[in-house]
Amino acid sequence: MSQPINERTLTVGSFLSLFFYGFTATLAGSALVAIGSDLNLDYSMRGSLFSGLLGGYAVATFGGGFLADRVGRKTVLLLGLFMLAAMSFCFGLSPSYYLALISIVMIGASGGFIEGATNPLVVDVNPNKSGFVLNLLHAFYSIGAFLAPFFILLLLAKGFNWRVSYLSVAGFTFVLFVVMALKHFPKVHKKNPIGLSDAGELFQKPVLLVLAICLGLYLGAEIGLGAWIVSYLQEELGLSESQAPAVLSAFWLTIILGRLLCGLLSKRVGIASLILISVLAAAVTLSAALGLKHRLLTPMLIVFSGLFFAGVFPLILALAQSREPKFFATAMGAIMGFAALGGLILPWLIGRIAETYSIGAGLWLIIAFLLSIALILAATAKAGLRTAAPTTT
């Protein structure tokens, strides 16, 4: 007799899986100054850690979504959780740049597998409210990202090394891995399994390609801001080791609030229009923040911009889900993987500019990426290529 499926447990487990990945992926940005000092990293090497994170995420997301449709959500999720625990442990013990780089690439890969499994899993077990649970799932990523700077701040204030944060999250993630390994998951549709030819056809669809490019630009902007904003606030505006991480944490808090707000607005405003409004508002707000370069107003505007960053990622995924309901794990994996490849260069590029000019100069690239999304959406609408789709609730 097979074990019954507990939809609530699988939903909560998915939320916690993405929470731990969001927490771990944000730790390095919060502790970048300490990590750079400990491992003797220049700006380019620090930036390459985040490019490595996104590169690993990109490669694994391509395969994670496909495997989630092919062999099942459970296998892919457990692989992601085990990798996240093991590689967080390795990063926390890394004695050199190269081992740290390899570890963080694999942390990114773990996130690709976790995303590839949890996105379709929460829809599988909550079929009548897919839009709501997808937004809530990615809100848990933001909650993890919100708490990470506070955790680093607490550890440093108590005299602990930054490494303790990675060792701690490795332990908690392994506990979740054991719990999820004992649960029963829905089976994949064996009667009509996806093949490599089906996956290849996804890249021939103009709408999905447009969504992938836009998501890549957004990921570059989000990862670039999370990676460098604490260093910028400390080194160029003179904020303290406690104040700068608090700004990043508050930024993620506004993203959480913004995603809840976007869930309501998406019922009244077209998805493509809402994305366009969001990226333009984010670009204007960040331009004001960097242009003012004020110790009080700049952090406030950065935090406020999180409201506009909030909805872009889940809204793009919602469009993809509506376009490819048959193999939507693979479709989402393809989009996120392609997008991550397009976005992995920005954190490194900001580091390169920081070496020549300043971190602040590099951060203007984030605004350029956001404006590029707006231009692509505007050009797409003018060309008559429909990217809007009905939302599900």
C-alpha cells in the first residue's frame, strides 16, 4: 500500500527549500567585505563569485526542469537539497578563492535543481491556485534573502566568523533533505513523457525567447544589486558594518511586500504592462538613489526600489506557465537557464568597472539592464508579438 500524498507538507517543504536557497545565495553579498578580506580577493574576484553562482544556476536549471518532467519532482528536489547542504559546508570551510568559487558554482547549481522541482511541484499539489502558490513560493526566496543580512550582522556583532553562517545553513538544509526524502510525491506522467526533441522545440518559440531575454536582464540586475550594494554603501557612503547589511535586508522585505501587492494588481493590469511599469519605476528610483549619493536618501530609495523589483520574476514565470502547460517544468527550466546565462556577466562586470572607476559607476549598469527590459517589451508589443496571457489565481 503506497503512502498517501500530503499536499500541505509538500507545499511547505517546497517553500522551505527555496527559502534556504534564497538565504544561502544572499549570504555572500551580505558578507562580501569580510569574505574578500579573509580570502584576499580583489573586486573582480569578488564579482566572479556571483557570476559563478548564476552560472551554476543556469546550467542546472536547464536540466532541472527537464528532469523534473522526466524522472519526477522528488529526485530533482532531493539532489538540489543535498548539493546545497554539501556545498554550503564546503564554501564555509574554503581556504582559497578557487575552492570558494567551485563551491559557490555548485551552490548555484543546487538552486537550479530546487527551482526546477519546486515550481511544478507546488502547482501539482495546488492545481486550482497555481498563480497564488507560485507568487508565495518566490516570496519565500525573498524571505530567506531578507533574513540573511540580519543573520550575518548578528554573527559578526557576536564576534563569529562569516564562515559560521554557511556551516549553519548546511546543517538546516540537510535536515530538510532527510524530511523530504521520507515523503511521497506525485508521479510524473509516464504515458506521455517529454523527450529531448520536445525540449529543443521550446527554444524555437519567439515568445519564450523574449521572456528568457527579459528574465536574464532582470536576474543580472537583481543579482548585481544584491552582490554589490552592501560594499557600495560601506565603501562609498561610509555606512557601518551594521547599517549596510540592514539596507539590503530591508530591500528584500520590500520585495516580499511588493510580490503580495503584485498578486493583487495582476488581476486588474495585464502582465506585460505590469512588468513594463515595474522595471521603469525601478530604474527611475535607482537612478535617483545613485545620483543623489546621500547617506540617508540613497539607502531609503534603494529599499523603496524593492517594491518595483518584486513582481518581475514571478510575472515572467506566470507567462511561461500559461504558454506551456503540458511540460511547464521544462519550459520554466529552459527560460530560467537561458536567462541565467544571459545575466551571469553583470556582477563580474560591475567588479571590473569598480577596479577602474568605482562601485557606484558599475551599479549604473543595473539601470541599463532594467531599461533594456522596457525597450524589449515595448518593441515586442509594437511588433505584435503577444506576451500577455490570462493570469491564474
